[in-house]
Amino acid sequence: MVEPSIERRQHDRVIRETQQLADTDGNIGLPWRVESLLERLERHGDIGHRERLAGEEFQRLFRLAHLDPLRAGNMMESVHHPGARPGINAAFSQREVNLALDAIGGLDSPCGACAWFVLGIELSMRDWAMRKGWAGKPVRQEVAKGVLLGTLGSLVKHFGL
């Protein structure tokens, strides 16, 4: 197996995927991937397993709802979300994302903005804090992390985890 390059490993923690999948030749693959923000927070003890699951559930629903910004896709790549049925799951997922946002104070609240930009669109916390923040005003990174922790705690309650 080929290890990630030194250049790749110097930027983010690269870990082995836990689930096998088919590679481009149809063989069984176990690829490397970058550790997510939620995985890193859990590894450092900043959040628990339930908070990570709640954040990942919000991300999953956000993707299925197709709420991420429009961008050109790779025409050589097949886009498939496991269990997705076009139209039906998107509408259901949009409703679920809206219910989750309402439960954490709405999109105009600090938690709602954090959920949308950090969990949904997957901006880094630093980028969200500096560029978007809350109500269009930058916030300090320490404050942004606290908002994310509060967001995840509220999502745990909303999703019943």
C-alpha cells in the first residue's frame, strides 16, 4: 500500500478510511482521507461521541438537501449519496435541516450561522470566524469554537442522541 506523501501529511492529519470501497478498477480499496474537524475535536476531547454524531448527521442532511453552494462538478465522477432518491430525499432533508436550524435559534443566530457555514458548507472555523462570523461580523477564534461546541450540544438534543 502506498503511504500519503510527506507534503500531504504536513498539512492535515491523514487517516485510513474505516470502510472498504471499490477502487476505479473494481478492486477492494481502503483509502486514506483527511481527518474531519469533528473527528479532530473528538480526538482532542473537546467534544464527545454524541456531539460528533450530531454534527455528522447535520452534515449528511445538508448534503442530501443539496444546500451547498453551486459549483461545477467533475464530469468523470459519479455523484451518489448512499440511500439517496433524487427529489424525495432532498425535500425531506431540506425540511430536516430547517427543523434543526429552528431548534438551535434559526439561521440568524450564532449557532445557526455556525451550523450552516462550518458544518454544512464546511468552511474552516477560522474562515467562518474571520469572514462570516455572526451577523456578518468577524468573531475571535475562541468565540467561534465555543459557538460550535454550543451548536453541537443543541444538535444532540434536537436529534435525540
